[in-house]
Amino acid sequence: MALDLQQERQQAHALLDLLPPAKLGAVCSLLERMIDEDGDTLSPAEAKAIAEADAWSKHNEPIPHEQVLAEFGLTMADWEKLSREP
């Protein structure tokens, strides 16, 4: 299996070498997005925010969505309408 991974990496490098310079940026952007989607790349601030939200939820009741919307003068119908708009 390690050999397969090594072969795949070599093939990926060979394909990158064949790309024209103008397309390398697109490939780099795609690879960065793929890495970010793994969820293993949280910034320290993001990790702290998640930990704080988790701690808060252990000691507080959840706030209903309708209540949060009402504080902004919105209803669930408004929310549904907004979710369909681009």
C-alpha cells in the first residue's frame, strides 16, 4: 500500500510538471481547498471559539431559532424566503 501511495505521488508530481505555468495557480488553489476541507487546519482562534461554544452549551439551554430571528424582527417565513434568495 505504501508503494501505491508513493506511485500516486510520483504520478501527481509528473502531471504537475506537464502543466503550463498559467494553470499551476488553479491547481494550487484546488489543493489548498482540499486540505482545508479536511477540518484538520483550524486556526488557534477557531479552535478556541469552538471550545468556548462547547463549554457554553454544556451549561446553558439552547436558544430556539425562532427566538433569535425575533430579536432581529424576523420570522421563520422570512428566514425561508431569505434562504432562497441568491
